[in-house]
Amino acid sequence: MIQRDDPKDAVLLSLIIKPGATTLNLGPYERNCKAHWVTPDDPIPDDFSFQLFPDDLDRLEFYIEDAMARVPLLGSSHHVVSL
């Protein structure tokens, strides 16, 4: 977990936490996020609709841990449904 003992170690992050019927959905706004389809050499696939990108939890781990430190209820869940 992220330690917050020293104020100079604080991290400024933007997060959205949206309540569902029985869930809390976390959406971090990533710094230096990976852009997709920004060059003609990498076009949007013709069949890309209603799809998700592959999971990349290693990339999001920092944001998830920070969110759990800010909102402990996020870390007490017994089931992770989706991110």
C-alpha cells in the first residue's frame, strides 16, 4: 500500500468512483496514458465496436492502491467485478 506519512510524498490523482446497485466502479484518469490509433500506420480496426482493451492491471496498480488508501471501502471488497 501507499504510505502517506510525509506530506511531500502525497500524490495528486484524479479519480472517479461511481456507485452501482451493489458495486463501486473506479475510473482513474491516467497520467501519460497510452494513446491508440494516432497515426495512419495504426488505424482503428474496422471491427472495433463495443469492445474493451485487454486488461493491464500492472499499469493500473498504482492508481488502484492509491484509491484504496483514499477510500478504504474499495479495498474491503470480497469480489472484484470489473475495473
